[in-house]
Amino acid sequence: MSEIEKISEKPAEKTEGSLITKLEEEGDIAADYLEGLLDITDLDGDIDIDVENDRASLAIMGGKLNHLVGHEGEVLDALQELTRLAVQTATGDRSRLMLDIDGYRAGRKSELRQLAKESAEEVTSTKNSMKLAPMNAFERKIIHDTIQTLGLSSESEGEDPDRCVIIFPA
């Protein structure tokens, strides 16, 4: 039996376990990087590491960290990209980790789910499609996932930073 055949015969459980191990490693690398940034800037914060939706997820809580979120999460998005680059440099693999600071993304998810529900109700009652305001990829994904669970369809249109979601009636 060749080496390729041996690899392809691994049970799915081992593959899933290795993915979780890889994501936990990403989380540890990212946490070390973020701790270094917090130390340099003399900011306090507790870092929580998790694995969520097949990606490493980090949350920094505590202290006065609102300025690390920025206007509409712009600074948070930049810090997330820098952290992803730090992980990629260490592992050689592209990272899809998510970073949250002081619950900003968690709160934003809730707002976006509510927006999607209200928009879906309007699309259902008027039977007309609806185009939402431009959003980043994180925000569009929340809208798409929520719309799908409500039994409607949606798609993204346009180019970043003006890419938006269109919701279609059933």
C-alpha cells in the first residue's frame, strides 16, 4: 500500500482532531502575538481562545479597549488581519481566525441577525428583493446565514468596500 493510500484511509475522526489541534495552535500563536501588542501599548486585557465554526476564535476583554475597535470596527479588522499574518508567518498556512474585542463582534452579530429578520419580513410581505447597505465579509456572512435559516435566498453584489447583500423573496 502506498503512502498516499494510507493517508486517504485515515478515519474522518482523526482528520477532525488534527484540524482542531491546528486551530488550537493558531489560537496560541495569535494569543502570544496579541499579548505582545497589549504589552507594548501598556493595555490590560484577558485573551480567551476558542475554536468556533472551523476557525480559531480569540476575544480580548477588559480594560479600556474601545479604541482598539475603532469606528465601525475598522481598527479591529486591521488588528485581526495583522494577527492572521503573524499566524501565517509562524505556521506557513493562511489563517481564518476571528478576533473580537470587548464583545464588539458579538454585539454586531446580534444587530445583523435582527436586521436580516426585519429585512426578510419586508421582502416576504412586499415580494420584492431588497438591497442592503455595503458591508464587510464578516457582516455579509451573518446576513446570508440568517436569511438562509429563514428560508429565503440572498447573494452578494459589487466590489469591496461597496459590496452588499441582496435578499430575494422565496
